[in-house]
Amino acid sequence: MQNNSIKVLVSDDTCEFGIKLADYLSTRGLYSYTRKKDADAIIGTVVRDKPDVLICDLELPQYDALVLMKKLRSLNVKLPKLIVISAIDNSFVRRWATENGAAAYFPVSSPMSDIFEAVLSCTSSIDLNADDKLEALTTETIRRLGVPAHIKGYNYLRTAVMRAVTDSRIMDSVTKLLYPSVAASYNTTSSRVERAIRHAIESAWERSGSDSFCSFFGYENAVYSSKPTNSEFIALVTDKIRLKLKNVS
């Protein structure tokens, strides 16, 4: 997978986190590099290099990442998408950050694969290949529906949707074809995949509710008064993504 057109600045040059993250993103095909955790250094690098994404600690020595973005905005430079990393794992702080300009917010303990997916999601309009577009759209869609990224079912569901988008026949038998296909990718069993996906959908339903869910899929009335089944949910998300892919192709 090559996404070298996407430039990612990691504002942390420590061996414990920043360098490891930049190296990981590089192995996934991104052009990523680090700078020290210093607001002036970050601003200078953004002005000079014009990165597409800035991965930044919420708290910098001088001020926080959101103030930094305001200062960049005042300079009339190309603003990178901001992904905030923080030692604070708090829903209030997360909501505050995303409502004030952050494209995503992750506790520092989050898997690097989740951060990579967020980079793809927030740069989906950049020249990505077909596989990357599918991964970015799938990630964006299930997150918007409220599927928590930290549970196993999130990864299983995302993989299931991508398989269904690329092979429509696999939905003819979810139990015999789709679940075993996903299970093989994660070295687990079909029954565990089914249960984890069901739990992910339940979590999304509890977060979003019937009205928000139906509105997302374009229903004027509450067609679903109760949680959709795994098959219904995957089919709805799959159709949504296929339409989006047609529109961006």
C-alpha cells in the first residue's frame, strides 16, 4: 500500500512514542516524520512543509494543540488535519477537542493501527488508490454510526463490510461465507466474530439511537424501531459505501 502523497507530521521525536509512530506509519506507506514537541517548531514546520496531517499532543509546553491551530489559521497557511494524542482518556475532553477542530482524538495507549485509519479517514479526498478509499470510507462510516474503535467487533465489522463491498456474493451467506472469511483474518472463530459484531452494533445503536441511525441512511421515518441484525447492518453500510465510491470515482 503506497500513500506517499499523504504527508504526516508527528509532533513528538521521542523514542517512546513519536519515532515509533512515524516508523509505523511509514511501513503503511505514508510519508511521515517527527519534530520535537514544541509549538514554535511545529508552526515553522507546518508553514514550510505544508503537511496534510498533524499528529499532536494535546498539551504542549507553551499551549495546547487547539490554540496552536488557531495561531496557524491566523497565518493563512494550509491547515493540516489535526489528530490529537493525549494521556487524558476522558469523553468530555475528547468531545471538546473534536468540537473545536480536531479530526480525531486518541489516548496515547491507542493501537497505532487506529491512528493510521484515522489518517486515511481524514485525508480521504487526497489521491488514494481504490483499496485506500474503501478502507477510509468504511472507517469513517462505522465511526459516524458510533461504533467504538476500542472493541474487537469494530475491526471485525470493518473487515466484514470491506469484504462485502468487494464481493457482493459473500452476503448471500453471512454465516457460511462472511464470518469464516473474517475469522480467518484474525485467527479466531466464526461464532466469536458474529458475537463481537453484534456487540459492536448494539454499542452503536445505544450511542446513536433509532432516529439518528435512520437519518444517516436516508430514511425519513424510523424504519428501524429496534436494533438491526448483523446482516441488515452490514448490508446497509455496504450499500452506503458503494454509493460513495461511485460518487468519488
